[in-house]
Amino acid sequence: MVRITWLGHSTFQLSLATGETFLIDPCIEGNPKYPASHRIERVDAVLLSHGHGDHTGSAAALAKQHNAPVVGIYEICQYLAKAHGVAKIAPMNKGGSQMVGPLKVTMTNALHSSCIGDAGGNIVYAGDPAGYVLTFPDGRRAYFAGDTGVFGDMALIRELYSPELCFLPIGDLFTMGPDEAAHAVKLLQPKRVIPMHWGTFPPLTGRPEALAAKIAGTGTSVWTLEPGVAVEW
């Protein structure tokens, strides 16, 4: 069993039956969908897909508070260590895998941009954007796409890893919208899709019901979560 809690935007908390808890792209401050009553009591690792503030905004503070490693592409990990004093980092790059406790993490491609704004307002290079294939102790796999457009090698992700569950952005403008996400579903062929990166800010117009209509009959269901409400997978 994996307990999945969507915390708005692209922020997720994943908790294993054995207690280990992982945060993906944590953004609390500035996230209007973050549930005010939610408390993060345990963090075993923080996973980052890219450097933009709506994905990394709370990463350093949470990593230091919980003495947890930050998993991410090499440049982001080095930046957080040097600029924000994050003591534990687990840098990696695309195509590589590592064990983060009982969770196997494999970094994949993503089509997006990636930078970090420093305290002086300067733009800092943050390496390439990425996604992750997560292999859980029971052997099931999930694919967290990060911020991305659709790309043909999503079919290769299916061929290599066969993820049963996919976290796909659908908001449009900065990522895929429902049309592109529907094509991603055809390439990935998961059993379920959790939409993310939608409904947070006015320009993000994509909605789960639009994706559901476009993939009707494909064998993939859309699993729309409510911020702060945990579900079991």
C-alpha cells in the first residue's frame, strides 16, 4: 500500500506502509491549494523534478527540518547544498537509478525549462528538467512526469518500466494540456492517471474532466484527488 496525498499544484506526499514518507516537488508558501490544516510530520527524502520555485520553494527548509536528503539532478542538489546549506543531497542524472531507502528512483527525461531565482533576483542554471519512475517495494511502478510537454519517448518509458500509475500535468500554458496529456496516456498506457499542475493559478485552464473525456475507452481511468485528502494505492 502507498498512501498518496496531493497537496496542490505538483506537490505530493507518498507514504509507505512501513512509514517512510517522500515529498515530491514541495511547494507550501505560494501554493494556494495547499491545505492549511495539513502537517508534514515525517520526511525521508525530497524529490525535485526541476528548479522552478513552484516546485522547489519549500525543499530546502523541509530537508533541513527533517534531516532528509534531496534527490534531484546534479546541479539542483549542488545549488541547494551550497546556497541553502542542505546537508544531505543525492544527485543523479537522466537514465540513472538509485535506492532512496526502500524506494527505487529512476530519473527520466522531461520537456520543459529549469532555473532557480536566487536571493538577489538572479537566474541560476538548474540543470535539465526531469521526471521519475518510482519502483515501490512490492514491485509496482509509478511515473511522475514533472512539468513536461508530451514526447515520443514516453513510449520507451512504457516499454522499459510499464508504470501502472502516472502523475501527469494537465494545466496547459506551461505544461501539457488535456489534449497533449491524452496523447501521453496513449503512449504510456497506465491503469490510472493522477492529474497535477492544474487549478492552482488562473492561467492553468486544463481540467481533469477534459482529460477523462479524451481518454474514454482507452482502459485508463483519471483519478482526480482533492488537496489534503489521502488515498491508498
